[in-house]
Amino acid sequence: MELAIGNTTTKIAVFKGKKVRKIIYKNEWWFSIVDVIGALTDSSIPKRYWSDLKIKLSKEGYSEVYEEIVQLKLPSSDEKFYETDCADTEILFRIIQSIPSPKAEPFKRWLARVGYERIQEIEDPELATKRTRALYKAKGYSDAWIEKRMRGIEIRETLTDEWKKRNVGGNREYAILTAEISKATFGMNPTKYKRFKNLQKENLRDHMNDLELIFSMLGEASTTEIAKTKMLRGLQKINKRRKEEGWLLAMHEKNWNKKVGKKYQ
């Protein structure tokens, strides 16, 4: 079994009301095996089911399946990232064969469709953007809000690409810098901000209004420019410079707090 940690894209798919975490690795979707088992078996303890299934696979001569599994860092309910057994579509098909469930065939069709969508997006990246826009539209967001949200996604990707170039590695360091940007922009880190908005597992930015999205974009675009113009490398140097030059964000935070009529700290 392989361990892989790096800059990846994590999303959540839904199969018949069950959430399945998935992540881009080697240009393919890799799925949380525990989540898949939970969706197929309705087991109250899918981790134990998977542990028992691994033993069964080994006894039946399918040890190579386990060897092809990759551990990738996925977000948990506590918003932290943990190494999680993941499998691509091909490996999952082989695992599903060993799970007696009436949902197996529908899940295979769902899995094939999800994988195919990823192939389409690799060949034509605009499809991913179109699908995201359509999803927000279906949820009732306005065109103006969607434009800001999509622009914010682009700015965020530019920022993380810049961090990657400058030896800021992995989700943990990204989270540290993101928390600092959020504190400079809104006066609190993302976790506190979610509590302020009474959110739990929801995406914080999907619950921001136009002004909040604009401030988020400003904070991340400013941090990108600081890293570029100062030619900074590494987490500590980028964070130190961001704090030294954080007066611009502080000014906007003051205006923000004045507008909403309260301090968040």
C-alpha cells in the first residue's frame, strides 16, 4: 500500500444520500473506501467492516488489491485531514465484488459516470467550471454571486499554485496560511467564522455574501502578490511578510466591522 500526501483537490460526491469523499490523485478520482462501504452496506461501523473485508480479501488470494490502495489525506468531520484508504475506480470495482449488497450494481454505474466526468474535465477543463456554475444556479444563487464565487475559486487556485512554487507544502501549511488571511480579513479564523455563521459541515464560502466574497478575494490576491514581489519561499517567510504588510487587510477589516456593526473577536 502506498502513502501519498500532496497538493490535491478534495470533493464530496453523493450516492443515494450517502456522502463519499473523493480526491484527485494522478489525474484520476480516488474514493474513500470506508465511505463507499458505508454507502453500500449501511454499516454503523464501516471502518470495522473494511478491516474485516481486508482480512477476507487476503485469505481469498486478493492481497494485491490491498497493495494497490493508496492512503490520501481527506477531511474529517472535525475539519482536520487524516490519512484514509482510497481506491481508484478499477480497484473499487474489485472491492465491491466482495460486498453483498443490492446497491452494488447501481453504485458501479454511478462510479463509472463520476469517473467519466473526470476524464471529460481533463480533456476540457471548462466543463468543470460549467458544472460548478450549474450547481450553484440550481441551488438558487444569483448570477452576480456566482460570478464572484467563481472568481474567488480562480484566485484561490492561483494562490495555492504560488505557494506550491515557493515550497509551502501540503494541506496543513495551506490551512495555517489560510487561517492567518482569514484573521486579517474578518478578525477570526475559518473555524470561528463558521461558528459565527452557525455552520457545521457546510462550505463557509458558499455561505458568504457578495461583500464577504470580495474581501476574501482581496486577502488571497494580496497574499499572492506579496509572495511574488518579495520572492518569498517557505511557510515562515511568507507568513511573516504577510503579517508585516497586513495593514491593507486590517484597513478593510476595520471597514467591514464598521459596516456590520460588531467586532468578531
